[in-house]
Amino acid sequence: MSRRVGRNVLRLRLRLKTAISVVIIAVTVFSLAACDTYDAFYREFVDKSEETYETVKIGVFEPLSGADKEFGELELKGIELAHELFPTCMQKEVELIYADNKSDIYVAEEAIQELIKKKPAVILGSYGNVYSLVAGKYIEEAEIPAIAITNKNPLVTSNNPFYFRVCFIDSYQGVALAKYAVSSLGASSAAVMRPRNDDLAAALVSAFEDKFVLDSGNQAAIIKTVEYTAGDTDFSSQLSQIKQSGASVVFLPANETDGAAILAQAMEMDIDAVFLGTEAWDTESFMEKAGDAASLAVFSTVYDAETSVNSTTELFLDAYREKYGEDAVPEPEVALGFDAYMIAITALDKIGTVRDGDLLRLSLQYTVQYPGASGNITLGESGDPMKTVIIKGIANGQSHNIYTMEPAVINPLEAI
């Protein structure tokens, strides 16, 4: 480890200790209310004399073989990098316990049960919504908290108090883009162009419209909504309606192929508007397909290696480039895997025990403005994060950060 990375690690530990102390106060106040006596509180939170475990076990539940191996290994790369930098928790060595679900739902069911038998304090993963959904009931029954890394399906955390995630769900991008449109562009009205029969797009549109109306203070802020069929090549009818509406902002939750085609036709029709899209546009192929029309695009993204959000962002990048080369650019999955591990050990440090899954669940729930590599992260009872979202634009064939949305800070004492 270089001196620079080493110094950054020490600085981060000091910041985390301060943050941990604040949250301990909140959790302690909450817990005291539930304890009949001081003795009960002492046995629950202070007396750890019976805990004789030698290591802190963290389960890694990932597709390390099979069709999804590539993505499972990206998440694992982030977990292991964080483990190299922070190999201890509660003054004990952290031991990573691996479970390969082999990119198979039937194997995943067996793998999660075998992993649970090894009694990890917390489980990280899995890549692939379906594998986490399979694992969910076993995780809840065992009362072992889990942190999904790149899962975006709302069902992973829905109705499961033991499953959390560090990646925002898709609809959260609608919230971020609406906030950008109102606060940065000064928009008071907007149009929506959405694909038909698309549940994901419907959720994004609903989130965007609700936030846009709220922030603009205009109940009639959405002045035009048009639909198109995914895969079409002629969007002139829908774009004519958009142009006639006079909207300067258009929310377009389209895939990269449809999005690029729509932008190209919008430029041909001289439509003077900003088109807001999702992370689906954060690809080189989107810019190639859109050509000059890519300049009309603004989109949200999960992670941007060029944007320094906090001290952990810098620490993560320094460590990654020290290991993989100065020009190496970490994938979003790696940054999110790093954050999942760091949030896990921070939550464990708060409570000082690996024997109480329900208490650890509460500790994770009180994660507030955690300075992660992918941005500042706040968890809650739902398990879904409120976190930093980077909004990017495109100029001269290159994407760049034009706006950073930070979530509202939540005081954990307000939830007591």
C-alpha cells in the first residue's frame, strides 16, 4: 500500500469513527426505550464476554462461474479491494466466505443455504436480481442481513427487512432528473415521451412526474405526454407534438437504440429541448448511434470515476489505480461492491457483535450519509438507498458531469 493510500485510509477511519459515534447515540436511545432495566441494556449491548469468535465472517454470494460470472467478478473485485484496505472489523480479522451460485437459480437456492450454515454476520450480493430473490426468504428466516450491490428490482428489498442495497432502484433516476430539470435548468414545465407497455419506463415516468410537480410547484407542469413503440424507426408524429407543446425539457426513458434514433430525428426537426435519459445512455455506443444529436442528451448514471464526491471516492480511485494501473477506470459494479463491504463493516463496528442479526439490521437501517466510493449513501427501513446521483451531458463526443444530486440528509433521531 502506498503512503498516499495509507494516509487516506487513516483519514477515512477517523471520519468513520465520528459518524459511528453519532449513529450509536441514535441506536442506543432507541434501544434503551425497549429495555426494561439497565441490566437488560448492559447484557444486550455492553457485555460481550461470551463472544469467542476469532474472525468476523462476511458471506460473498455471487455468480463466480456460469453465464453471469463476468459481472459477479466485478462486484467481487470491489469487495476484495475494500477488504485489502480494511481487513479488520471490531478489532478482529475479516474472513470472506464465498458461495458460488453458478449463475443458476437452483444452485443459488442450495448455495445460500450452505452459506448460512457457516454463520456469516452479513452477506454481500448477489449480482442478478433473480439470485437475490431466491436467497431472500432464507436470509430473512436466518435473520442475517444482506446487502445487494447492483440489484435494481424493487422486489429484492420489498417486504424483506433484512435485505438492503447500495445501488439505487431505477425509478430513483426519475427523481434525480426531475430535480436537475427544476433546480439547474429552471424548468417549470416538461413533456414526457415514453415507450408503450414498459413497466420500468412507467415507474420512471411516475417518479419523474411526481418530483417535477413537487419541485416546480406547478400541478400542471407536465404539459404533454406521448407514447411510442419500442423498435420503431419513425418518431416524427410524437416529436411534432413535443415541438408544438413548446416544452424545453423532455423526459425520455428510452433504451440506447431508440433514444439515439429519437434524438437524431429531434435534431433534424430543430426541436430546441433537453432530452433527459437514464443510465442506459451512458455508453460509447449510444454516442456513436446518436452522432451530433448526442449533444441534446442529459442522463443519470450510477457512478462516474471522474467525479470526486468525497474522501472515499479518492481513496477508492487511488487504491484501484495503484493495483490495476494509472489509466485503469473502475466499473460501477466495482465501486458499488467496495461500498457494500465498507457499509457492512461500519455497521458491525457500531454494534460490536456478530451474534445479533436483528441489531445489525437496525444498524444498517441507521446508515446516514455514508461517504461511499459511488457517492454519499443513506439507507432506511425500506432497504433502498437515497444517494448521490451524477447527471452527465455530452459535448464534443465526450460525456462529462454537469450536476451532482445529493439526497436530503435524514436525522436518525427523527425516526425514533
